[in-house]
Amino acid sequence: MAVKDPTAVERANLLNMAKLSIKGLIESALSFGRTLDSDYPPLQQFFVVMEHCLKHGLKVRKSFLSYNKTIWGPLELVEKLYPEAEEIAASVRDLPGLKTPLGRARAWLRLALMQKKMADYLRCLIIQRDLLSEFYEYHALMMEEEGAVIVGLLVGLNVIDANLCVKGEDLDSQVGVIDFSVYLKSDDDIGGKERNVQIAAILDQKNYVEELNRQLNTVSSLHARVDSLEKSNTKLIEELAIAKNNIIKLQEENHQLRSENTLILMKTQHHLEAAKVDVEAELQTYKHSRQGLDEMYSEARRQLREEAQLRQDMENELVVQVSMKHEIELAMKLLEKDIHEKQDTLIGLRQQLDEVKAINVEMYQKLQVSEDAMKEKNEIISRLEDKTNQINATMKQLEQRLQQAEKAQMEAEAEDEKLKQEYVNKSESLQNEFSQKEKQLLQLETDLKIEKEWRQTLEDDLQKEKETVSHLRTETQEIVTLKKEFLKLQEKNKQLKSTCEDQESALQELASKLSESKLKIEDIKEANKALQGQVWLKDKEATHCKLCEKEFSLSKRKHHCRNCGEIFCNACSDNELPLPSSPKPVRVCDSCHAILIQRCSSNVP
């Protein structure tokens, strides 16, 4: 079993008690009305719990007669950290019935609750750990995280309106004992084992806290007082003996100093007469030197005006150059955009050319195939024409034969009938053949029409392809012209870049000249300040730091800058540099420190 730190247990117990008391106060205020009087028991218990929380880990303050252990010391710090708390501290000090620091601390807690700013005041106190370490041990509740938790819980008390009468209460003699019975009453959990265990643990913690309080208040306080009284008595006796010896020595030294004082007065009178003569001579030399300095000042002022005029001209030229540079950059961007767009169009046209070439190859192949088919069909047509000519010749021969047969019919009817029958048979066979031939002719004519239509469509496609080829040729010519224009633009771009580089070099030279002129102007200003004399600001005239504008106080002291004479806080004037007036390093402010270092770095080659 790991042994728990007793201070950590005490902190946890006090945190739990604070949670219970704050929760009970808020619930009772919401249920009975938000205004609470000083006679309300949960409110009295809350103040007792807060008193125990503030007392935890408090250091013992030594004095001549006794050891002092009170919470009024850290609460007095709040008025320095939070200006609005000055009213509470002043009113607590003005209360007539309060005689002890503990009574003042209790009155302060009640007034802070009525103001609804207890959480804000204690938060300011907790943030300043270095100040709290003078009053609290390192393991105290106010120095640990539990203190921040309690401050966060106190924000909820802003919903409560407290009506407390501080004047009538006897706050000095009240006994701050926590009444745990207020927090143990609960009708819902009676008879539960877990609740009984919790109650037993709380009672054990109560007994432990009370026992510790008794031991601390009785044994330690008595032993400490006895030891302190013995030590203080021995110290006082020794100090009295030393003080008597010192008084005798001081009386002897006083007699010697009086005799020496008379001699010093005589010497100072002689020195004053000699100093008057020297001052008159120095006044005359000062007047002569002042005339020469006035002449130098007028000449320096004239040079400053000339430098200012030159600086104005250079700034105007710089503005013009900057505007030209912006215009050139815009033109460059537009040119780059046009070049990118034209490159995209070139890529698209190349793709279209490749597609057109592929289409031309396909059309050429189709043309060759169609020409071969046309040749075959022309041969078939020529063959069919030969067959039709043969059929026509045979038809003519048949007609002649029919005529001969009709003439011979009269001569031989018997033979005619025979011949007629043969002729009928032959004519039927011939008619059948003729009808077949006609059908073949119709078929050939329809094939010819289809071939003519196909040929017409091929010719139309060829015409379209020729048009697309001509259009692509024009586009290629346009691309060639665009390439030429692009080359011209590239040349212009190179020229503009060269001019831009020249202008940038000129601007850099101008900037170097400007920096030199600025340094000269600053040197002239400082010489002017030295001629006019530094203005040493009085302490009464400055209430805030000139740089950070924070208000001066006992913790934030005033410091003069030895260069400009203004008053700053320690954080804004924590620098030391040698000045022309003093070779040793002296205090200067942050702004003068930066200017002097920049000047030194620029003067160094």
C-alpha cells in the first residue's frame, strides 16, 4: 500500500468541502430566493470553509514578541493587483469594531461576496505565484491546482445576492469550526450501505482535521512562542548593549564632525570666490562658442532641408519606378497567359491535323476500293450491253423468219400448221427468254443507279475533305504567323526583362543612397538634440511608461533613459550602452537601443 501525502489528503478534503458548501449555497439560493442574510447557516459555513482553505499551508510570520499566522496578509495584496479591490480594503480598515487581522480578513470575504467579485479577486491572487510564495508553503492549497478549482467554483456564486451586515458582527472572536452535520442530511439515502460508508469516511476526515487543528493550535503554538520569547529576550539584551556603545561612539564622532564642519565652511568660502571668477570666464567662452554653434546649426539646418528635398525627389522617382515595375509585371503576366493559350491552341491544331491525316488516309483507301468496284461494274455493264445487242439481232432475225413463214403460210397450210406449232413452241420459249432478259436488264439498271448514287456521295465526301484540307492549310499558315509573333514577343520579353533588371539595380542604388541619407538625417537630428540640450523629464510628470503605457506603482518603478531623457519601466529600459556623454555603459530605452545599434552597425565598414 502506497502511503498518501497528508498535505494532498488535506487539500482534497478542503476541495470537497468547498464544493459541498458552494453547491448547497447555490441550491438554497435558487429554492428560497437569491437574497441571503448573514444569519443563514449554510452561508456562515461557507465563510468558515473559505477561511480554512486560505489558512492551509500559511507560513508563520515572525515578530519581536510572537509568531503571527493570518490570512489578512495575502488578501491585502489583492488591492495592488486588482485596483477595484481598493474600496473593500479601505472600508475594512475603516470599520471600528475590527481589531485583529483575522477579523479584517473575514470582513473582506463578506464584502467581496456582496460585490460578486470574490472569484475575480482570488484569481488575480493565484496567478501571482511568486508573491504568494512569501505567505504560503509550496504544498499549500492556494499554490496547487485545487486553489484554481475552488476559484472556478466561486464564479457560480455571482448568481447570489448577499445582504450582510458587517458592522454588527463580532468577527474577531468567532470560532471557525466546520459543521459537517449540514452536509450529512439527506432523506433519500437513509439506510443505504454506500451512503453510510461515505458518512463514515467524511466523519473520519472531520475527526482527522479537528485533531490536526487541535495539535497545531496547542502544542506547536506554545513551543514556538516559548522559543521565540527566549530568543527575542537574548537578542534584545545584546542589542541594548550594542546600542549603548554606539551612542557613546556617535557622541564622540559628533564633536569631531562639528570641528571639521567649521574648517570645511572656511574652505568652501574660498572655493566659492575662486569658482565665481572661473564661472565668469566660462560664461564668456560659452557665449563665443554659442555663436559658432548657432552658425553650425543654421548650416546643418540648410543641409537638412536640401537632404529632405533630395529625399522627396528620390521617393517620387521610386514611386514612378515601382508603378512602372507593376505595369511591366502585369504585361509579362498577360504575355505568359497569351503564350499558354496559343500553345494550347497549337496542341489542339496538331491533334486535329493528325486526325485529318488519318481521315484522308481512310478516304483514300475507300476511294481506291470504290474505283476498283466501279471498274468491275463497268465491265459487267459492257457485257450486259453486248448481250442486249445480241438479243436485238436475234429478235430481228426472228421477225424476218416470221415474215417468211407468213408468206409461206399461204403456200403450204399443212406444212404451216406443223410449222405453226413449231413456231408457237419456239415463240413461247423465246418469250420466256425475253422476259428473263428484261428482268435482268431492270436489275442491272437498279444496280447502276445505286452505283451512281454511291459515286455521288463519294464525290461529295471528297469535296468536303478538300475543303477541310484547305481550311487546315489556312490554319497552319495562321500558326506559322503566330509562331513568328510569339518569337517577336519573346524578344520583347527579353528586352523588358533586361530593362526591368536595370531598373531594379537602379532602385537598389537609390535605396542604398536613401539609407545613407536617412542615417545622415538621424545624425543631424541627434546633433541638433545635443545642441538644444536633452529634456530630462521629471518623475512627477510621468505616471505611465512611454512604450508599454503601463501605470507605475511600487512594484513597477520609474527609470530615466540617459539618451532621450524620457521615463520608462524596467522591462522597456533594460539595456545598457556607452554614450558620447558617458564612456561607461548607462541605461537606455528599447527604441534608443535599437537606433544606436543600427547606427553602429551602419558606421562599421
